[in-house]
Amino acid sequence: MAAVCIALFACGCARQTLRDMPITITPKAEQPSPALTSIPEASPVGRFTPPPEMQECTVACDDAVNLRDGASSHAELIGTVEEGARVRVIEFQERYAYVEVLASGQKGYMVAGYLQPATDVFGLDVVSITDAYSYDQMREDMRALTEIYGETIKIVIAGESANGLELPVMVLGNPQAPHHVFVQAAIHAREHMTALLAMALSEAWLKAGASQEVCFHVMPMANPDGIQISQGLVYDLHIQQIQASDAAAAGEQPDETEYLREWKANYNGVDLNRNFDALWEKVEASTSPSSEGYRGTAPESEPETQALVSYTKSRDFDATISYHATGSMIYWQFGDATQADRAAYALAKVIGELSGYSIEPDDGTSFGGYKDWASSKCGIPSLTIEIGTRSAPLPETDFYNIWMRNRFVFRTVAEWVKNA
Ligand SMILES: [Zn+2]
């Protein structure tokens, strides 16, 4: 827990809270400590049961997968399931699924990434599931959604990336709605499956009729240049120079393919989620442009950060959601819990129950993130949702588990902001 004592500057956001109550951001030291005793350190490991009509899967692998008596690679091996076998998912437990093999009735745990849903559980007409969802595909899908859903979706360009790509935001539903929620994804390049998820959730939301009362603003790719680097689409002299500098710092030449695949920063080698004005001075790690961990020369030095800041300030958002990839958990807090953080905790509990993701308090080691800034400087209840369990980029086969856990997140957030 960060027991730091800092003076927060007055919020430049000129916004009001969910209930039109003015939020006063006072220095953390002066703020009465909330009843954190009622908040657990971390909730138990998330479990999740898919609905019955979405439980049947086919095992997709080269040969066979192991069946164990527990959700761990150390659990006892009790059998194998062959490629093509039909199974019923009884429960997801982190990256494992507790399944019943339909032919034999045997039950056990297998790695969920080998499961292919037997029916179309996504129900999408435009967005296709892939592990390499690209910027160009996103723009094409946005155009297609605009054609199908007309006035219910508007595309707003929030700014431009360091390497000159537009940063589109989809405004879904009624722009004059009394409530607004901002969703941003893929600020970390290699976590580009979150962009696919944001697009898929947006299509599902439009298909369900969107909402007159809660308008969603979705920026699926907050870091499109970084995504293009991670997907092997951009590799120029500028990136090669950062690569050489990282290699010199590490004292060894990294495997080039892996280095690029795992790229996290923007085109300038800045970790955008360490570039926000939220205890930015405490961000450590790299001191120069790098594939990950460099905070930049100043808070909001990057055009992507500036675009997120100005869009967030452009209206009174009731909540923000930041989608990240690794951890299967929800972060809601920044330092000592503020009023916005306490509201975010209530939302985190609802989404935690829905998704099976664990709810994590701030361990006091991470600064300069978008969520940190939106809650501490703008007073907006803000969550970071980590969708997967293994290191990014996530494989396509993980999307079934991720979709099951997230497909009603917009609906749940909408209900929450209406009633908060
Ligand atoms: Zn991330």
C-alpha cells in the first residue's frame, strides 16, 4: 500500500461526479482515510462458469492434451483428451478449465487455451476473432459498423499517434445521454487482444440496441504504432535504434522476433501507461527510450497520452475502463483510496462477480498510468481490467475464455452508472 503523502493539484477537468456532486480533490494527507479494513487484500482466485448453451467445446490441439486432477501443471495426470474430442466446460479457473469429456464422462482440468467453442458463442457479424487484430482491420470494421448501425455509432478522431496514425473513438448510442463511460484498450502494444475485445464488445453492444441513457466512448487502440511494431508491420531505422540501445543496456542481443512481438511502448519508445501525470516522478525502470518501461521526458510528453487526457476532459465521464492483458484481475485503487476509488471498488466488485477476475488493491509500486490519472486528477471512478492469464501477446484460443468473462461488461457498467 502506498503510504505516500503528496499534494495533488487541482483537477483541470472541471467535471462533476455521477450524482452531480462536486468532487473536491484534496491533498491525500488531508483526506480522511476510508474504511479500508473492509476491503480484502485480494479476492480469491477467480472462477467462472459459462452459461449452459456455451459450454460445449472441441479440443483443438496437435495430438492430445493432458487432463489433471487440479488447476495446475503440478497436479496429478489422470488422462489425456484427444484432438477433436467434445467436452463440456463446467468451470474456468484462471487458465484452466474443469471439463467433462462427453464420450467417457471423465472429468478433469485442462488448459483452457485448447478449447474451441462448438457453437458460435460470439454472435458477431463484423468483427472476426484473431490473434493479430490490426489497425487497418479496426478501421475497416469501424466503417462496416457505421454502415450497419448508422446514427447509433459516430467516429471521433481524438488525436494522432507519434507516427501519424489517427486515434479513433467510437461513440456508441446517444451522445446526449445523461451518462457517459470511456473505454480505452491496447495502450500497451503487445496487449492488442484487448483492442479486439473492445471492438467485439462494441459490436455486441450495438447489436443489442446500445442505450439511450448510457453512451459508451470506445478507443480500441490507444497505441496503434506500438501495435504495428508488435505485429511486425513497422520496423524502421528509428525502431532499430531503440532495439540497439536496449541490447546495449541488456548486454546481449535479444531475439529480434520476440523483441518486436513483446513491444509494449509507443513509436517513441515510451510506455504510455507510465506517461500520465499521476506520481509520474516516482516511475522508475528505463531511463531512455525502450520497448517497455520508459516513462518519457515529462508527464504527457506523448501525443497518445495528450489525446487520452483531452478526450477524458471533454465531457463528464461517469467511469473509465482500461483494458490490459495479463493477470485476470481488476485494479481499482491508486495510493490511499480516494472518493473516486471507493466508487471504483464498488464497480470492481460487480465486474469481479460477473467475470471471475480477482480484485486487487494498489501495491504502491505502479505510477503514471491512465487509470491512476483519471481517478486521482479527474475524480472519475476508473478500473483497469486485465483480461488474460499468460504473457502477451495472447493467443487466439484464449479469446473464448476472455469473451465469456467480458461479454456483459458494458451492460453491467451501464447498469452501475445509472444506479450509482
Ligand atoms: Zn498493460
